[in-house]
Amino acid sequence: MEQEGPLFILGVFFVLGIVALTVVAVLQNKPLPENLKYGIVLDAGSSHTSVYIYRWPAEKENDTGVVQQVEECKVEGNGISSYHEKPVEAGLSLQACMNKARDIIPVSKHKETPVYLGATAGMRLLRLTNSRVADEVLASVENTLRSSPFDFQGARIITGQEEGAYGWITINYLLGNFIHSSPWFNIMPNSKEGTSGALDLGGASTQITFVSDENIESQDNSLRFRLYGKSYNVYTHSFLCYGKDQALRLQLANTMTGQNITLLDPCFNSGYMRNVSTADLYSSPCVSGLRILTAPQTIQIQGTGNYQLCKNKVQTIFNVSHCSYSRCSFNGIFQPGLQGEFGAFSAFYFVMDFLKLTKEKVSLDSVKDTVERHCSKPWAEVKRESGRIKEKYLSEYCFSGVYILSLLDLYGFNSSSWEDITFLGKIHGSDAGWTLGYMLNLTNMIPAELPPSPPLSHGGYVGLMVFFSVFLLFILLTCWLTFRKPKCLQKGII
């Protein structure tokens, strides 16, 4: 009986030791939570707005977060610049997509998730036309974004140079040209030396951006970035009014006469007809200087579908008569010689994908033949083969194909360099465009956090495990000695 008290106490200590040992082991070895951050970028383009949701690990790679696209939400309706008559509705149009972002991003991350809106060429043109209305449209979208649960960081009209440069960052990131070794980057292809140039074509502007070893004679076209521990000097230029929609306006305005209400246009398939309001045509600052006062209120475009005549008409919208630098692309804009491979995205991709020219490398002559064959098709045949595409887009593929060939020719692409171009849509689930590059650059301003770690250091964990193990062995040894005393310790034995 006299042994029961000490044995009970030893038993309690033994159980407590087992519990402590188990708790320390479980807490130290349980899976660590993902330490993720989120960001939202709204691309307010000339024709529509898209909301992109990005995610990246809080621990950054060489001072720049490794960002992946989680979701894209296309806002219903046209771009925010189209709300110039009712600016308040510009902000309301974003509500559905912001609600979707609220559902996708964990509630615990809402307050720390930054939101940025970048408006591009559509708003640049609106600002040129009426800066007060442009400010009202931006104020409207700001009010909507501030009312969201996220951390609104600003809505602004980005410059054409920024748009081009951020597009360059995006495609080089997605192609794996920045990171040579990163545990977060296992979904990307093997990195290669050098970078790829970027070709972006929107509705109201187009951009060309690439690293050049030549001297950039115009400082307005030179930008510097630091990403993943390395600096890059890039050439970039944005041509406002030379996106495909505004280029079509320029081509039509160049062809207008003062009396004719019918316009025969070789850039539309034969049999196609479209009525155009001249007031709407001239409403853009890109063509307002070409206004003909005696033009009728409405003209009817009738397609004739002739590739060569269309090419001749398209070339009239470019000015190649003067250059004050060693080399120019067009309109007197400096451009060094092309260097390396190029990724072409946005409308470059959409048009070439429609023409089935994106799956594999094809020669420039093959591309020209394909565009020419499409332009020569009657409109009824085009509709029959592609009935699901909206008529506005479908009717303009002839013009867009010819325009792209003319534009890339002026950039300097020829038969030998054409195959350096890859037409890009999505890469590893992320859209090729400027928004991802924007997010990548902005993560430089988001503080890095320490990675999630166990509650104890490795040394502390090992020390506690050894201590509790020795403690349990001590209790077991004490119990053994209590039950079975060595003869030398037993009383009464001489």
C-alpha cells in the first residue's frame, strides 16, 4: 500500500509526458497554411473592360512576387469611355465582376487585396476630346471600387508606353524568361537566355516593345525595369489611333468624298453592306481632322473584297515620307532594328487565330495567301462558315488581316524574320496582355512577408523532444526500481 501513492504520482507524470510529447510533435509537424496574397487589376480598354484576379506567395522572388492569374471576368457592355454621356453608369457596369471577385478571394484576404484600374487608349482619346467628362468617368469607377471590400489603390489612364512595357513584362514572365530557378515557378517551361519582344494591338492603339542593343535615339521610347534581380532597358512606342478599330476609321475617312452616299470598299467581303453615320465616324479625334463638311449624314459601305486594293488603301493611313532619326517605323517615330523573337497578342492573336494561323509557324507568303483568300470570299460564304461570330467582328477580318500585315511590315518584319513572331492567347492559364505585367511591377511595392514557419525552431523542437523522452525514460526507470529493488537495496538482508 505504501507504494501506491508514489506510483500514482509517477503515472500522472508519465501520462502528462506522453501528452506533451504528442502535442509538441503534432503542432510542429502539422501542414503549414499557404501564405498567399491576392491582387485585382481592371483593364479598361477601348472596347470592353476585363477584371483580372491574381495570386502570389507572400515570400517574394528577388523582390518581385511570382504572380499567377486566378480568374478573368469580362464586364458586360462596352468600355468605360463609351459612357461619356452617362458617366455614372461606368462605375455601375463594374459591379457584377467585383461581386465575383468577392466570392473568389477569401474573406480574410479582402482588406489586404489591392485593386488597380488602368484605362487605356479609349480613355486617352476621351481625355483628348473632353477631359472633364473623362474625369467624371474615372470618378464614377473610383466610387464603385472604393465601395468594394478590397484595398482600392487608384484608377488612372496609363500611358501608351506603360501599356507596351507591361505587355512586354507579361509575355516574358509567362515564357519563363525572367526566372531561371524558382520553387514557385514549376509550371513554366525551361528558361532561356534573352527576352522576347512584345506586339500588342488593341482597338484604339498598338504597341511594340523589345530590348535593343542599339542606342535608343529617342528618350521618350526608352524605359528601365528591374525584375527578379536583373535590370532591363527596353525600347517601346505606342501608336495612338492605330488600333484596328481606329485604323479602320482612318481608312474610311481617307476614302470619303463630299457627295457619294455609297462607298465601295475592297476591305470588306463582296456582298457585305453596312450603314455608317458620318457624325459617329468623325466623332473620334483620330479622324476629326479629316472631316468633309459636305459629306452626307449616312453612307452605305458596300464590300468588293480585293486584297491588293485593300492593301493600297490601308497604306495611305501611314506616313512614311519623313524621318529625323537613323531609322523610323512610320509617322516619323524612331525605332531600332528588330532584335530576337516576338510575342504578338490581343487583336494580333484574335485575327490570326480566326484565320487559323496560330497553331504552327507559317511563312509570310502563306499568311498573305490566307488573308487574300479570305478577302476574296463572298460575304454569304463567310457567314455560313463562321455563323457564331458577331457580325461586326466577322465583317472586319479582311481589313484586320491586311492591316496587321501592313503594320508589321512597317515595323520591319520580312520573309526572314516573320517566323520570329509567335501569336499568343493564353499561356499556362494567364492572358497575354499588359495587366499581369502591371501586377508584377506593382508587387515591388508590396512588403514581403516571412514564410509560414513551425512554432518552434528546429533546435528547440529537438531539445523538447529529447527532454520529454528522457523524462519518460526516467519515470519508467523509477517505476521499475520501485517494483523490483535490487537485492543490495532490500532491507533485512546481511
